[in-house]
Amino acid sequence: MSLPRKTRIAARLGRLYPLMSGCGTIANSAFFRRFDPDSPMDATVEVTGGKARIPVHDYVGRAMLYMGELDRKISQIIDRVVDPGDVALDIGANLGLVSLRLAHRAGPRGVVHAFEPNPALAPYLAQTFAMNPALPLHHQQMALGAEASIMSLHVPPSNAGAATLRPADGARGGQLVQVPVVTLAEFVAGAGLARIDFAKIDVEGFEAEVLRGATGLPAETLPAVIVFEEITPRLAGVTPAALVAAEDLGYEIFAIARSAFRLRLLARDAPGFLQAHDYLALSPRLDPARRARLQV
């Protein structure tokens, strides 16, 4: 079944949106929802890196359909620092939007491991990766955490990307799914990775545990660059757990500021640093030329 004409027109218009922030919010606004197909359906869309199979009536699915993007700030960082031949991790891959971009940048000599434990998303990732056979994409249907275990993944309705191993108090609706959890150190050893060049971590409040699971990895193996989310409630004067975990691993941290037209990074002592939603962690081993591309 093809998308209705109204949906295709809205998707062409949405791709013209010029700002760095707001793609996901606007794609899921009441305005764009008016152009949704009348009934839930799946569709194939073009995004940077290739084709993706998506559920249209889903938060990230709408962003991919109408904008071709979820967060241009993260995309710009990827485009600046990921090179051909790189090893990259997409931790919390969702529908594969970032995975495709990473694989496009890394090319056939690189490798991208996409970690997504939610079984409801596995068929979409399988179709997406099959439609892009030249890209070095590998789905790892598991979560990463501070220790190996089996945990309950809370999957809310209409937004599979908000699935979390740490649901908010009073969370309602959706379902609980039991998923395997391993540490990053265990995965690296099993996969025989000598180095990781880039990692994106977006796991809805579980970022600190993912980072703690990297404890014990040699400095030369840890990701040279990490982009991660921090959504936990902030307490005055208290550094969020994910930032503490990253700093414990030896990373220099920058906040990724909300911006309209250009990427803005805030240093540790800058006003607003602790109130940011996304962060950039740089390893001391990061190549100076790549660091220079970030203008920090």
C-alpha cells in the first residue's frame, strides 16, 4: 500500500524545514498529524544513508517520514567526525535512522553495530538493513548495561523509541518485554573489537548504566567520541549520573546546546551546561584533526 497523496506532499514540504532543532517535535505536531494516513500502516522512506522501513503512526517514524531527520545537531556531529573505515555503535538504534547515517559515513570498510532490544522493532530493522546491502550494518538485539542480566523493557504506546529499562514513576500503558542485557566490555570482547571510533547512546534514562558497563576497557578501545542523552531530573548543583560515568572513564564533556542554525557546544564551566539534554564526550585519544572539525 502506498502513502496517500496528502502524506507524500507533506513529506516533501517537511524536508524543507531549515532549523537544527525541533524536527521530531514538529513532525509529531497536530499540524503534521493531519496528513497521516487514516489507518496505521508501514512505509519505506528515504533518509541520509539509504531507505528505511517505518511504522508511520510512530513518533520517530513520523520524524523520518516528514523531516528525514530527528535531531540535526547529532547528525552534524556524525558528519564531522565519522570517517570511512570507522567502527561505530548506535546504542538505542530504534528504527535505524542514526545507524544508516553512521554506515553511510563509515562505508564498506567500516562497521556499525546497532543495539536495539525491542522485539517490535526487529522486523523494521531487518527490512531496513536488507534494503541497504552495501552498508556495514549489524543488528544486535540486546541492551547494554552495567552488568549482564535479563531486564524488563517498558514499551509505551505510539512511541517505540521511548522504550526504557528505567520507566518513570507512574508510567502507564504499553507493555513489558524481557530483554537480555550485556556490558559494553563483554560485547567488545566477544566481537573482537580493537577500537571504537564513535558511539551514540540514546536509551531513555539508562545512559549511565551503559557507560558504567565500559569500565575495564582499555583507553585505546573506548569510543573516541560519544554522543549521549541525559533526561533524568536535575538537582541544583548535582552532576547527572551519565556525566559522572563519562568523566570517570576519562572523557572531556561538552553540552550540545539547543540551536537554530549552527552547532553550539558548551564547555564544562559554561552557563547552562548542566541543564542540557544532549552531551558530547571526547576521549584524550581522539585524533586532533577530528577534534578540530568540532571546533572545540
